[in-house]
Amino acid sequence: MKEKTKTTDKQGSDSEGSTVSGAEALLKCLIEEGVDTIFGYPGGAIMPVYNKLLDYSDRLRHILTRHEQGAAHAAQAYAMVTGRVGVCFATSGPGATNLVTGIANAFLDSVPVVFITAQVTSALIGTDAFQETDILGISMPVTKWNAQVKNAQDIPYAIARAFYIARSGRPGPVLIDISKDAQVENLSYSYRQCTYIRSYNPFIPLHMRDIESAAVMINHAEKPLILAGHGVILSGAAEELKALAEKGGIPVAATLLGLSAFPHKHRLFAGMLGMHGNYAPNVLTNQADLIIAIGMRFDDRVTGNLKKYAPDARIIHIEIDRAEINKNVRVDLEINNDAREVLSALVPMIRESSREKWIREFRILDRIEYEKVIKPETDPGEGEIRMGEVVKAVSDLTDGDAVIVTDVGQHQMAVARYYRFSEKSTLVTSGGMGTMGFGLPASLGAASGNPGNPVIAFIGDGGFQMTLQELGTIMQYHIPVKIILLNNSFLGMVRQWQEMFFNGRYASTEMANPDFMTLAGAYGIEAHRVTRREELRMAIGTMLAAEGPYLMEVTISREANILPMVEPGASVSDVTLTYR
Amino acid sequence: MQQEYTISLFTEDHIGILSRITIILTRRQINIDSITASESAIKGLQMLTMVVTTTPDMVNKVARQIEKLVDVVKVFVHTSPEIICQEIALYKVTTRGLMAGSMIGDLVRKHHARILEVTPEYIVVEKSGDKEEITALLAVLEPCGVLQFVRSGRIAVTRQVKELDAYLKEMEEAGRGRTETLEIYN
Ligand SMILES: Cc1ncc(C[n+]2csc(CCOP(=O)(O)OP(=O)(O)O)c2C)c(N)n1
């Protein structure tokens, strides 16, 4: 991960050697790492830390969420918009277990977050003491690294390691569990940032021979296709990606998390890959003679049926995590390194080319998709309001320059398909885990990172109700998020599957909803409900102009489907464009 | 396609690392046939030797996943011809049975076993060797009445010439080199 940390460049701090409590040492370490915002929730075991936090409130802003899961998602979103490491606090026992969904979510999407949990006093660990839980064991499969600290003296080194591990290589969440006595005990404080761990080496030497082979393969290909993933964003390689695409005349398709890595207005942007991706990049994956996969992991939602995936293509895989290479798809050339390093070296070796004929094939399929799917979805003209037209209107009115947050479900796919991300935009979404309830807390985390652009969260009525208590956090800190609640009174995505694959038997997917306007009112959040197409654009304008938080509910077609679809088990070239 | 592999890996001596490794194997439904943990030739590094039966494709995938763990230094995967390996077994046999067969001499000469303890009731025999040899001796002793039998996990050294410290040096150089350039950017 390319760091934008504002770490102090001098090593070690002015208070070197001073005697402080473990709790204070922890806060000092965080400041050394450039942290200024913490999301969290207090409780018995972590009280010494919170007590000290009060003395540091000028340098460390603490945002009290309404649930630890919310704090975890907020910290992740904060990391995604700032490029820095997110930080999240929770107490022992239930506080720690409430984090687990958030940790797993950050793990699957490779986002650097340092989780600090408190643990019962060390003498009680292992005895099933009050609010003791084995969070180390529980979080092991979903953290990049975790450790327990039972002596105050060990806190600085543990924190230094945690930050180094979280942000280097393939980023990910790290959890440090600190016993209550270690928070209270004194230590002689000094801090050194960690830059090297013997058993962990994220910096891989670049093998020029592999880069040369890649260049030869690309220069000889007639139908190359770039698949850009989250790794492009994490390594800060968006510029290099654009250079590669433009020089070689190579179309760029993106995974869900790679969407904001390449401007969608660019003539070489081929669209989104995968289950609800665009028609052209899915179909043409199976006609490409070369696939250049960058910072992505061939997730099953992207590849569809692996046996029928890219049969005519040779594959170059540029990926920092060696365990991802040859995991799902056999590749012809593996380049195990940071995307930006590789692309910087590769671009000069690429022959200039326009590949007009190949690019025309995309345009032809784009046209078909536009007529059959995009036009009816984004410009239906009559009937109930569709998700696609709401997203398109927001995209037009923000000119693609926003921090877009989504929850999980149909609306997430509508956003992915119809928001035209610009170079300055960011998408914050739950990709690998598909965690409903991510959107609202993530939006407040993103907005806390002061991204400059407006933060707009698209959320379904189902997912909204999983974490809606975070409206309280938004109220308390007056966080200016714009929430667009797309209300279809259904768990839409599951309903769609029931319709398509379970004979329309709607088992437990219809929802009786509260009056969201009254709810927003209870939190003092400005709100407006849109039920007619004619008022949609005006309402979005009002929302964007509002200074503080705003909730816009749109009553959406109840039983609309997200198309196209690569149905489960189908090949990516076997796309369902219309249904019913 | 399934085959026996010896995975030798070197880790920092940190609590929980074995757990992290077994989580990876469990998720892939791979059974550990045997496991041995010990110190390694390099100070502070632990060595784990595991025997698993799986496909070549899968063993490579899990090896990469294990090597990715922060506290794991290096993972080696070997098939039998690439390593020299031994297991050790102890057999507690009834003295009456063993004497009746008058096999004691054979044990030492033919099976290269050692006698560790002799009492009127039982005799403890020790043998090191590969799995087949140890199983073969068990079959021989069976008629004499085996009271207890225990076999260690496999330990192995590789035939390859490049040793771990050479890998360590390479990795260290790569890491240090990068650290310097990073500091320039800051
Ligand atoms: C925590 C969690 N539980 C269940 C699911 C399964 N799931 C995926 S999408 C979906 C429906 C989402 O409904 P809603 O939030 O209303 O959004 P819509 O699909 O209607 O846009 C469900 C239940 C999930 N992804 N996450």
C-alpha cells in the first residue's frame, strides 16, 4: 500500500525514556504512526485507555459509534479514502466479538486497519473470567497478524509491528489484544517505527526478465485485455495503469473493488467484470488472446465457471500476494510484485498500438447492452423508479467526482454498473465478504477522513436496518454524509434469486418497514422521500446542497432485477441479458 | 494424483503460529499425517516437519498460503526422493514373549534396533528408520505380545545444497534495500 501517512520523520519521540502507563504509551505510539482519528466503543477492560484518551483529545479524535461492528467498518472506510491505516478500539469479550464481521470484511478486501482490543487482567486470562473471550483465537483466520500484550513494556513494539504489517505488502487487518494490567502498568517509553521483520518480507526484488517476457507477450497479442483489481488502487498504480492501456491500446475491465482505478469516461474503459458486470468485458474475456490481470484474485464472482474461463487466452498475473497466483486460475506468467513497480518498469517496453479492431468489438457489444439493459434501466421514462436511473442521476449531478459508499445487494450492483467513476472518485464497498450493514457505518468513516468530495452512500432498506443505529453517530458528530436509501421493501438481491432460481417462492424476503422519515427526524437528520420520477433530480440537487447529513429515500420498483447476469455455474461468455 | 509430501517450514517462535498453520490445512481439508516441532540450526527459529497426503497442485497452494503467514520464514515442500528422513519408534513387548521366540539377537542384528530396558515383565525396544521399516518390525514383534507402541513424527533434512541461511540473507537484502528507498520518499 502506498502510504500517505503523516508519520513524524524523526525516529523516536521527544518523550523518549519517560515513564508512562501502558495506556498512555499506546496513545503516544498511535500519534507516532500519524493517527488522528480512532473509531471505537468503551467498556470495562479498556477503560484505562479511554481515561487517558481524554488527555489526548486535542491530537486524537475518538468517534464513538453505536456498535463495535460500526466502528470496524468506519475504520476500514476511513483507511480506504485516506490511504492511511484505520484504527479501531473495543473492549474485551462482547466488544471484541462484535468486531469480527468488520475484521473479516477488511481482511477479504485487503484494507489496513489496526484493531486494539482490551483483554481481562493477565492473571485471569484462560480462566473464563468475566468478559474474557479468546479474541486471538477467534480472529486468527481473519487477520493478517495478531498478538497479545501482557506487559506494558511490550506495547510500543507490538504497535510498531502492527502498523508495519497492516500497511505493507498486501495490506490487511491486524489485531493487538492488550490486557488490562498492561494498560495500567508503567513503562519506560520509547518508540521506533518498524521497518523490518525477518520472517516477513513484503518487498520483492523486481525480476526484469519477467517484465521483458510480459512486454513480449503484450506486444505480440492481438486481443489483450487488462483486468484491474483493488491492488491497482492499493499500490497507487492508477497512473501507470492508464499509461499502459493508452500506449498499448488495451481495453481495461475492472473488478468491483477496482472500479475507481480507471476513469469510466475513458475510451479504453471496458466496464465491470463478473456476475453483474458489463456484457462486453465478460463475453470478450473468452475471446481475448491475452489477459493481463493486475492486483486482482480471480474471485468466483469474477470468473464464473472456471472450466470455461478465458480458453483462448494466455494469462499474465501481476500480484503482490504470491498465494493468490495459480490459486483459482492457472497462469502463464506470474509476476509476484507490487503493481506500481511492475507497471512502471513495463510501460516503457510496450509498443505503441491502437488495436482499433479489437476495441470495436467492445463497442458493438456495449451497444447491445445499452439497448437491452442500460437504456431501460437508466431512462425508462415511465413506470416505477428504477435503481439505475437514481444512480445515473447522482453520477451526472456529481460528474463522477464523489466518494461513493454502498451497502450490499441489488443497489450495490446498480451503483457499480451505473456510477461513472472519475479519476478523483473513490468507491467504498464490501466486495469479498458482501457484508450487509457495511454501508452506513462505512459512510461516516469515509466522511471522517475529509476526502474533499461529497460522501454519498447508497443503501438498501434491508442493509440499512442492520446498522441504522449509526444514525446516532452521524447525529452526534454532525457528519455530512448523504444517504440514499433505495427502498424496494424487499431483500432485493435474494428476492431476485428466488424469482430466477427458486420458482418465485419469496421465502422471508418481503419486509415491513418503518417510516424512515420519522426515523431520520428522531435523529435530527434532514430527510426527504422521493416517489415520483419528476422530482428525482431536484431532490438529489437539494441533498447535495445540504450542509449536514441528509437522508433521501427513494421508493423503488419492488420487483426489478439486476441484469445482465452470469448465472451461477455459467461461463462468463454465457450472459443472461433479459429475463421475463 | 494424491501423493505424500514432507513440508518443512521455519517459523519465528511465536505463540499461535501452529494454530494459524493448521487453520490453513483444515480449510483445505488436508489431514496432517505426522508433525514434529523442534529447534532449527538457526538460533531463534523453530522448525516444523509435517507429512501430508494431497495433490501436487494443492500442496503448492497451501505452501504459499503458509509462507504468507507473517511469522513463517520459509516453507519447503519435498517428495520422498528429495529428502533423508527418519522416524523413531518405541515398542514395549512382554519379556516372556520375546524370550520364547529367542529373537533378541535378531532385533539388534537384522533390524538395527536397540534394547533400552529389560525387566522381568517387559522389554523396551527402540528403532529408527523409515515408516516401512518401523512397521515391519512391529509385525515381527506382534506375536510376542506388544504392550505399547509409539512412533514419532517424521524428521527430515533435504538433499539440496542451498541452505536456509542463504534464503534468509537474500530476503534480508531485499527488505533492507527497499527500506532505504522508502525513507527517501518520506
Ligand atoms: C450480513 C448479511 N446477511 C445476509 C446477506 C445475504 N444478502 C445478500 S444481498 C441481500 C438482500 C439485501 O437487501 P437490501 O439491503 O434491501 O438491498 P437490495 O438488494 O434490495 O438493494 C441479502 C439478504 C448478506 N450479504 N449479508
